[in-house]
Amino acid sequence: MRHQVKGRKLGRSTPHRKATLQALSVALIKEHRIQTTLPKAKELRTFVEPIITKAKEDTTHTRRQVFSKLRDKHAVTELFDSIVPEVGDRPGGYTRILKLGRRLGDSAQMAVIELVDFNDVKPESSETKKKRTRRAGKSNKPTPADETSKEKETEKVKDTPKAAKEEKPKETKASADSKKEEKADDSSEEK
């Protein structure tokens, strides 16, 4: 049993797994957002976040330590020059994982992993109305909009005289027969 064994094997040998995470982290640093499978994204998060934390201190020693993990000097330069100033005082949590659904070929769970401070899409503002769910139930108190609509309906009822409501002409048998004949004529003309 593998109780409390940390990390995912990702179906690879140890050197292959390290190379995969190194390549994914270089791509994430250069592109700020990549699409991959969900287990790889979760494992990449544990690999790249300590590197970003280490890069907050810009010394030759930390640059060499980061380079030993990434093995790409352009990615190291990008990390120290553009990503770390944006990260600023954030105490961890530099990445965000968004689930995308399943891949068509093998039904693998896909995800987008992105750097939090570099997302292009702005989150929805809290000004929009929250949707009410059915389970929450409605309160017994009517909302102000409901009260005004009910008041308008009652005013309309009060304004119309009762005699006008009762004076609807009653249809006679002859008028009903004439309406049926008109409908029959209309249907024959359409054909």
C-alpha cells in the first residue's frame, strides 16, 4: 500500500517525470498559461511555486539554484525580470488551475494552469445579481418589486367599474355558427 506517499508518478520513470515537470514549468514561465492534464497541472503547481518563492530574492546564488531546476536561461531571466516584480508580496499561491473537461481521444481530465497575476480575463464583478437557487427557498416577505406590481394590479381592478366587466355580450348560437363558417372558409382559402 502506498499510504502517504507524496507526489504523482504520472506513468513515467523518475528522470522522465523530472524532465516533464521541468519542460512544463519553463512553458508556464514563458507563456504564463498552459493547457495540460489535471494531474500534471497539480503536480506542476508543487514543482513551480517553490521556484517562484526562491526567485523573490534576486541574488546570483538563487539564480543558479533556479537554473539548476529549470535548465533554461531565458526562462530564468523571464522569471526574475518580469514575473517576480508582478508577484510582489503575495505569500504563495502563484498559480491557478481551471478545469476544462475531458479530452476527446482518451477522456483525460484537462486543465489550464496559469500565473495568477498574469491572467487576461477579468473576473466577474460582484455588482451582478446573484442567482437564487430553488433549494434556498423564497422568503415570505415580498420584495419591493413584487409589492409595486401587486399594487398596480389592485389599482387597475379598483379603477374599472364592475358594470363594465359584467356587460360582456353573450354569444348567441347564431353568432357561434357564423364564426365556425368563417374559420372553415379561411382554411379552404389557405389550401
